[in-house]
Amino acid sequence: QGSFFTDENMPWAVPYPLEQYDGLVTYCDPAFGESGKGSYKCIALVGKKKHYYDVLWVWLRQKGNWVKAHRYIAQAIGTIPQIPCNKHFLEKVKGRIKHWVEANELQRTELRKTYQIENLNHSAPWYPHYDRDKKPEKIGRIENLEPLANHGHLRFNSYLKGNKDMMKLREHFKSFPTGFIDGADTIQGAKTKLDQMTRQQSKKIRTGKYNKQNRK
């Protein structure tokens, strides 16, 4: 067991209704090319509200159809009882959420084929955005989440307390850096995208106010 993340610095919290989050993303780490190493494939729905990052839903398994799971959470948002959402704002929520899958240049072609195969089971195609950002070393980027956790900003959906995937995710955090860390790495990827999203939103708001003042 590691000492970076504990039950004390990973609090459970009742989530906000989805429409109240400043940003929402689904993030998928398919652990492509790592099968046979005991790696976990992970999809998470994470919301950002001010300085809080709430893990709202997670699928974390070594086996199983991760593409189907990613499409499921993308399309089921607003209908899962453990994730509150005002139905009047459901279409607005779905319209602004971003869906990501980790993919370097070599993986992108294979990932596209994998999603295309899953699309054959549905009447309409669905694809996420590909996260091609260059990333620092895996251990270091997860370690950077510790200060966030120590100040109570990394929280977990209390309605899913006892859910096997959510509990496995917490185990991944608590075993860092010596155990399985794929789940923790997925949350770090989601946090990065949420930070980018909310920075862009803030920039648009500031620019809009500036332009409005200039037109006076």
C-alpha cells in the first residue's frame, strides 16, 4: 500500500446536479498494447465545480467491452439515478460534455477501427475525441494529484459507495505507486481535460466582456 492517497484525503461527497458543473468529461484509457501485463481499462465521468473534481462514475476492469462501456456512459448521462440531473437541462448538459480517449499517433488508427466495429451494433455512429497530448511520465503525473487530494478537492460520488468499479478505483489510488494505477491515471487525464475546458470558457467570458466594453 502507498502513502500518497488514503480514505482520509479521498472523501465521498454527494454530487452536484450535472447542470451545475463548470465542466464535464468522460475519459477513456483503453490500456492499448498493454494486454498481458495485467493492466486495467478504465472509463470515468468526472465533473469540475470551482476547485472540486468529482468522480461521478467509473468502469474499471481488466476484461470486458470498454468501447461499449464508453458509449454507454456518454449516452446514458442524465438517466442514471446515482448521478443527479435536472431533466429540463439534460440536452444542454449533453451538448457541452466532452468525450475523450487516450490515443497516440500509432494507436489512433486501431482505436478508430475498434469504435467503428462497436458502431455496427447501433443505428447511429458515435466517436470520442482523441487525446493526442504528449504527457509526462506516468508516476509523476499521478503524484501531482496528491496536493489536490490533501486539500479535499478530489471527491467520489457517495451514491456509488460500495460499487465494485468505484471501490477498485480507490484501491488503485491507495496502492500508488507500487500497485495498479491505471484508474488513477485515467482520473488524472480527465482532470487535465477539465482544466483545459474551464480555462477556455473563462477566456471566452473575459474576452466577451472586454469586447462589449469596447463597443460602448
